[in-house]
Amino acid sequence: MLLPDQPGVQVRKCLAELARYVAAKDTGWSSSDKLAEMTEENARYVIATETSPDGSTARVGFLYFQFTMEDTCDTEDEESDDNSGSDQERQIPVVYCYELQLEEAFQRRGLGTYFMNLLEELGTRYHMKKSMLTVFKSNTTAIAFYTKRGYVVDGISPSNHLPPRRAARISYEILSKSL
Ligand SMILES: CC(C)(COP(=O)(O)OP(=O)(O)OC[C@H]1O[C@@H](n2cnc3c(N)ncnc32)[C@H](O)[C@@H]1OP(=O)(O)O)[C@@H](O)C(=O)NCCC(=O)NCCS
């Protein structure tokens, strides 16, 4: 696991891919903000590399996550945590997957599953209550991938707490899985 001082070429390429998804303005996408987020002190990376016969290595994908606190509106979390504040203040410890990006040639070969297994194992080991992530509604491939893994639309996702017409204008969902 390493935190790159400078996000490399692979990261930039993946960011360009990601930015292509962001047609809607509701995410407030900014490349510089994203790079700042990706180099935060709490950012943790697992990077997959491929080694060529000549010994050179190339990055083929990465998982970027953080251990963090996240809002919750789940009843069981209220009961099990010492969070006695108002609705807005209830938070739980989660492992949050900020990015999971694989080069196209390395997709559908079980690498994403490997990364997510690792993420969830780390979350469990460090007593996080959930594994969480944000996914664009248009990214049906990723949604199929996460759904197969047991992820569901979280209670704090726009579609679960905004009026339907407002939620329909939001381009993303927040998914989670209890650990
Ligand atoms: C989404 C992503 C991380 C999945 O990783 P992956 O290594 O390709 O997925 P896996 O090989 O582990 O697939 C596991 C299961 O997920 C589902 N799945 C994965 N890709 C799928 C696809 N393109 N269409 C439908 N289901 C898919 C399948 O059920 C698959 O099982 P199967 O291959 O036995 O049928 C990867 O495709 C990727 O990096 N995509 C581009 C970036 C991206 O969208 N990241 C997510 C941002 S939130």
C-alpha cells in the first residue's frame, strides 16, 4: 500500500475517463479539487502493476480508499453507536472507496473483485461498520459489479432522502454494504 507523492500517468488517465462520465453539473467536478482530495493525508492506495518480460512495470489499475466517518440514517447504527446527537450529527466509521479504476484490458478478469475483497477485509479488520462508495447512475457496468457483491443504495443516497423529482436530477447514487 502506498500513497504516491505525485499521481502518475495512470491516475491522470483514469481521472480523464472519470471526467467523461460527469456530464451533469450536480457533482461540481473539478480536476484540481479531485487531485487535492486524492493526495489527502488519509488517502490510501492499492495499485496493481503488470511486469513485462524485460522487467519494466506498468500500472494497470488502482483502488483509492479512506477510513472515515460518514452520516447514517440506519436505525441499527443509531442503537449500536454512542451518537446521541440530532439526525444530521449521526455518523459511523466506514471504509469509503473513492476510486476503483482498471485499464480496459484488465477488466472482467477478477481484479475488481480482488480489490473489493481486500477493501472489505480491511474494513472488517479495523471495525468499520460499512463499506461505501459513490457511483454514477450512468455507470451500469459498475452498478452491476457492486450489486453482485451485495451493495445496496444507502439511506443517505439522494434517491433515498430527496423528493423523487429532485433525486432524479442527481447523477449519482451512494451504495453501501454492512460489514
Ligand atoms: C467496475 C470494475 C471495477 C469491475 O472490475 P472487474 O475486474 O472488471 O470485475 P470482475 O472481473 O471482478 O467482475 C465481477 C463480477 O461483476 C460483474 N461485472 C463486472 N463487469 C461487468 C460488466 N461489464 N457487465 C456486467 N457485469 C459485470 C459480473 O457479475 C462479474 O462476474 P462474472 O465475470 O463472473 O460474470 C472495472 O470494470 C472498472 O475498472 N471499470 C471502469 C472504471 C469504473 O467504472 N470504476 C467504478 C467507479 S465507481
